Amino acid sequence: MKYLFVLGRNPELSKAEIFSYFERENIQVKNSQTISNGLLVEIAEEKIDLKKILSELGGTIAAGKVLLSGKIDSLASELEKKPVYFGRDNKVIYSVLNFAHYDDLSIILDAIKTNFK
């Protein structure tokens, strides 16, 4: 399973804190990649408790499970079909972080809007 962590003011310290947490909790990291202030981590476990982890990490701004990955064109069509909201309220707050540095994310933003309708 892949997760993305948005690192805080000191990205290297935030990254070290995340890896230290995983080591302490015996969560095996299969692969990791740092992109700007984001840390993409692939772990062996099927599921982790992100709320618990975020409550224990001081240098991490946000975290989430990676639902889709791939080229931007195929992502748009997949986003329109795949459920991305699992809450109970009608109010949805979301953000889009451009770690891939695409110039135009309008395709992705439109697909997200279509999905939420």
C-alpha cells in the first residue's frame, strides 16, 4: 500500500520522524521517494491508521493513502469512476498537490468535480 506524507517546515527532520515511527511500530517500508515537500512511501502492511500516526507525528502536515497513480490522461478517466469520498457529511474539503509539476491540472480538477457530483 502506498501513502503520501506532506512534510513540515524541516522536511529532512519530518522524513526522519516518519521512518523512526515506522521502525518503532515494526512497519516495513518497501520503497520511498521524496518529491519536493512530499514523501511517497510504500509499506508492506495492507492498512495503517493514519489518524493515529498523524497525532503522534509533530513535523508532518498531512497524510493520505494513494488511491490512483499513473499518467495524467488515464488518471482523469479513473478519477471520474473511482469513489474518492468515504465520509458521511455532504461537505467535502479537498486539496490537490502537484508533486509531479504538471503545468495544467485542469483535467484532474474537472475529473474530481465530476466524481463529487
